[in-house]
Amino acid sequence: MSSERTVAVIHDAEFNHKVIVYWQVVYSFVLLCTLVGVVLIPFIWLFGQGIGRRILDAQECKLTTEALEFRAGILFKREATVPLDKITDLGLRQGPVMRYFGITALAIETAGQSTAGARLQVMGVNDPRAFREMVLDQKDIFRRQAQGPSSGGASPAAESSTSTEQIALLTEIRDALRRIEAQGRPE
């Protein structure tokens, strides 16, 4: 008997096209801060919409039954697959300019992350709060399925022996504490 699981796509995130104008504003501000970059600002506004649209169309963020998959890039491609059981936090980040454009960044943090900050940041997902809840709900479902059919834990016989062992250990600890207290009391 094979124990193959089917990995199905639960939700394919859509992106807010306002992120393109946000990128244009941010890059223009950065170029404005440099004397040489000021010359490039008109190019950002002439070609930014077309390039931004291609970049946004190349982005893909999918929630599957077992992971969160992200793909992006035109020239420099980037792919990331984050298993649901490794996700420790899904944060929503929004600065003042992002808030003005109605854009939110979804920051995915994982267990065992070696660098500071989020392992993956996805900007411009439509309805990020609903997408975040969807991911967290699927993470809970995946965790329950990984625990097996008896989500209550061990079998009744194993629970009985475990609880008997725990009671014996707790009794031992209580008796040891009583002896320690008795030694510390003045007579």
C-alpha cells in the first residue's frame, strides 16, 4: 500500500497592480536623493509601467496543501517553497507610502531561519489578511493530518501507563520538596 499524498493548490494569490506605481514612486525618490540619478527619473515614469507589469505578471504565490510556493523574476528568477510546518509567523508590514497606495507586504518567517528578518516577503497580495488567515488555517489542517488519525494522541493503554508514570514522578517530587522544607525549618 502506498502512502502518497496529493498536493493540491488551495489558493493562487492575485496581486494588486497599484504596487507598480508604488515601485515607481520609491525608485524616483531614491534617484532624487542622488545628483546623478535625477536624470533617470523620466525613464522610470516612461518605462516603469510596462516593466512593472511584466515583473508583476511573473510573480506567483500559491498555497498548496503542504507548502507556500513563490516564484518571481524576469531576468533573475527566484523560487521559494516554504513547508507549512516550518512557518512560525506570517507578519503584515505596511509603511506610510504603502498605506497610501493600499499595499501590504506579507512577511513569512520560518523555524531555523539563519538571518534576521523574514525568510520571504511577498508584496502586493490582494486582501493580505484573508490570505494570511487561509495560510494559517491550512497550516493547522496540515499539522492535524501529520499527527495521524488519532489526533487525541496515544492509545488509551499508552496514556494510562504514561499518566501512572507521571503521577509516580510527581509524588516523588512532592516528597522530595517536603523533605527539603523540613530540613530548612528551625526546631
